[in-house]
Amino acid sequence: MENSESELQRLRAENERLRRTLTAERQEAIERKLAARHLKEGALALYDLSSSYFEGTHCPLGKIGHNRDGKKNKLQVNYGLLTNRAGCPVALSVYEGNTGVCQDAHAAGGQASGRVRARAGGAGRRSGHDLTEGDRAAA
């Protein structure tokens, strides 16, 4: 019985790994098409990093972090959205809730912009998209 339970756990883990791989591949294909359609050479790209808290307990990305709405001891996730100048979404990333907005926004935005650069500009070619950052707290 113990052996079949460990085999079941192994199969569930393998299934989850495959699901994540297929999801990531599909997201990459979608982002590549959006970048080609909505970002032009040298265009301005905007990146916003935000967070949402929730009441659940089973989200692997949910971590207790700084909540700008003043919610204490709530799990949250952070997410970043890369858009063109008009606000058309091009890429979306989700991060653990304890990712610091100020310290990691530049790195996260740079990663998203780099992914889109690679997809929009082709392999080994820099497409010239620039990343501009801002935060309502800085205004």
C-alpha cells in the first residue's frame, strides 16, 4: 500500500510538472504574438508591479508581504503587467507575495521586457524596446 501511495505521489508530481511546462510554453507563444503585434521597434513599454491579498491557504505563491492597503498577516501574490504606450497588455508575470515592490520592480520589469525583446526582436537581436518605471507612491 505504501509503495502505491508513493507511486501515486510521483505521478501527481510529474503531471504537475508537465502542466506547468505546457502552460509556460503557451504563455511564451501568446506573449511572442502580442509583442509582434503591439510593440514596434523603439517603442515605449510600461511595466506595473502590483499585489493582491487573499483569504485562501493553498496558493504556492501566496506569501505574507508588505501590503499597501494595510491588510496585516494576509497571504498575497504580486504580479507584473507589461504594456505598450496605449496600455495594451503584452506580458504578465506572477511572483511570490513577499517580493519587495520597490527593490524587485526593476528586476522583474527588466525580466519581462527581456522576454518580450527576445520574442519581438528574434533570437540574438535587440529590438530596441525601452522600459519605463513608475510607482504611485513615488509621485
